[in-house]
Amino acid sequence: MKYILMMSIFSFLFSCNTQQSDNIVTLDKNTFKSEIEERKVVLVDVRTPKEFESGHITDAININFYDTKKFVSSFNKLNKEEPVYLYCRSGKRSLKAAKRLDSLGFKKIYDLKGGYLDWN
């Protein structure tokens, strides 16, 4: 298990492929909002717990991107075939998180363009 985790991390960090996967879609605020309101989705705030406590989108769960071990173990508990909706403060961290999820085998990853800053 440790080997797989380490290989996933190294693959993510040192990948030369800068293209975005077909599994990752960046959505504008209005599209993101309508999708999370219209269906039951896994909505994940990848900011730190302190950032999450200062305000977050209703029904979001917090999985801290910077806590790599917990990040991977938390997402490995989810169904990789179900869509996952991500956001962070500005959109940069959640895009990195989306790429990490893609390397873990998630098939449908949606990222909020502009992050929580754009949401408000």
C-alpha cells in the first residue's frame, strides 16, 4: 500500500505531461452551482481545515490537499466511478487535486473555476 501511495505521489509530482486529462472538467460558477444543486454529488473543499471553517459551500466535505496521506486515503474510500466536484480558494489547488484524483483512477472530476473566491 505504501508503495502504491508513494508511486502515485511521485507520478503526480514529477509528471512531464502538462495536458489536462479528459476526466477533468473546469466549470464556471453558474454551471458548477446548478450541477451541485440538481443532483446528489460528492462536493469536496480541498482547502485546509482552518480555511474550511472560515466559510464553505453548503454540503461540502473537507479533505485537505496538503495532508497527502489523508487526502489519498479519504478519496480511496469513495467510488471512483461517481463524479467528484472540487474547489479551493482560487482554483489552483483544486486543479492540482483533480490531477491527483485522475492519477488515482477517478473518472469524472469537476473543478470550480476561480474557486471559493469566485463563488462569493
